[in-house]
Amino acid sequence: MKYATGAAATAVSLLLAGGALAQNIVVVAHGQANDPFWSVVKNGAAKAGEDTGANVDFRAPETFDMVQMSQLIDAAVNQQPDGLVVSIPDADALGPSIQRAVDAGIPVISMNSGGDVAHDLGVLLHVGQSEYDAGKAAGEKLAELGGTKGICVNHEVGNVSLDQRCEGFAEGFGNPVSVIPTQMDPAEVQSKVRAALEADPEVDTVLALGASMVGEPSVAAVEALGMLEDVRVASFDLSAGFLQAVADGKAAFAIDQQQFLQGYLPVSFLALHASYGLIPAGDVPSGPNLVGEDAAAQVIDLSAQGIR
């Protein structure tokens, strides 16, 4: 798979300097309405619309619902936009709708999830991170920090990308890992993490798959048990609260996939494509980057602003 980081920057610069006509671009994401992670993606898409003059319509189901998401994609196809951005947490469920868009001649870029299947569906390129590789990198780091037994807290069961994170974590960690399924409910997450730690005192590592809704309550569970010195907590993605925990030494690190870019770059690329027929030649990796104690304090304010 090719990567086009330099080409990406050049492409956006051309568009911003070119004074292109306004384009209509629809973004359909799977993120739940109460997940702060997706508000950052939406902010990125809105900023790209502002910078390029494109009209951006951001749509998402209220809950993790692949039937509703496929319907949102179908509705977008019927409107014949100049471009479509999609996340692909479940290729089996969403594939037919995405292929319908491609067959209708609508340029499609995927972001966040589905990079491993995007090209098979006819998608032009993917902006995101390899979830398996990101999980593996986290597992290797947590093992390096001394972890010997872990849990992976999955708040969106059925999202293939989150399954890949846990699988990569288990591979990189090289020690026993159990998956703890939860809902998108911080109180439930805290309760389940606490119960898992109380049930098995050998668990010394917690990997959360989302910072605000899962990482923060995981830290709270560990702290409530008085185990901050014994249990390492890491989380995918950033939130001001979790970054503060990292900066304070209560959590090990956060895994940043730069989701602002996942909203910003696809919209910019599609506006460029509609105006000039230009598109980067390969996928754009937005992460992963491990944010430790020294770097965490530097990005807390940006996270609070909905940028990081």
C-alpha cells in the first residue's frame, strides 16, 4: 500500500490557492452522537469546507447502527454529491451501499476505519491508521513498561476496527489478554473495569479503545481501587481529561490517530478532485502516534478545543 503524505500537503495547498467553485460533499460516519472523538472529526470536515469553499454535510447514526448508516449512504448517493466520505467499521454491512456510490460515479474516500477493505470496494484512498498495527504498537510499549496480564475494553462491539485493535494489542503484548465488552457508558465502563481488576489481581494492564468514554473511566476505576502504582492504563485517542491523567502520571500514554485530519483531508481531496481532477496517489496514514507524559501537557488545550 502506498502512502502520500507529501502529495497530500501539496494537493491541499493547490486547492486553497486555486479559488475553486463550491462543491457538495457528504460525510457519513459511524460515530455515536455522544462520542467526543467524532466531534473532532466533524470539526476537521467543517474546517476543510471553510477553507475550500465546499458545502459539507456531516451525517451519522445516533447509535452504532450499520443498517441506519447504510441508509444514510444510500440517501447520499441519491443526492449525487461531488464526493462522499465514509468510515467502514463493517464492510459486509456497508459494502453494497459504498459500491452503489462508486457505480454511480461518485468519488469516495474512506476515513478512520476500513483501510484494509476500502480499495476492494472501489474507494479512491483511505485516511486513517492501521488499527491492528496501532494495537500492536500499544501492546509492545505496555509490555516494555512491565505489563504481564491485560484487558482490552471494547465499547463498540461489532466494530471490526476495534476488534483489530484488541487483536493487535494481544499480539504486541505477548501475554494473556481478555476483552471486556461494554456499552458507550462511562459509568458502566468504570464498573466493569473495576470488577475485572477485583476478580483477577494479576491484571496489571488496561487498554481502552476510546479516551473520553472509556479511558477516563478506566483510570477512575484504577484510582478508586488505589492501584495507580500497580496497573498501567493506556487508551486510543485523545481527550483533555485522559491527557491530563497521562501528564499527571496516572496513565501511561494515549494513542493519537489525529482524527481532525481524518475529517479535514478527505473533504479537501474531494473538493480538489471535483475542481481539478487531482487526487493523491495513495493512502494517507494519520497515525498512530504514542503521546506520553512529556507530550501530553502540550496538546491538552488543543484537545479541549476539539482539534486534537
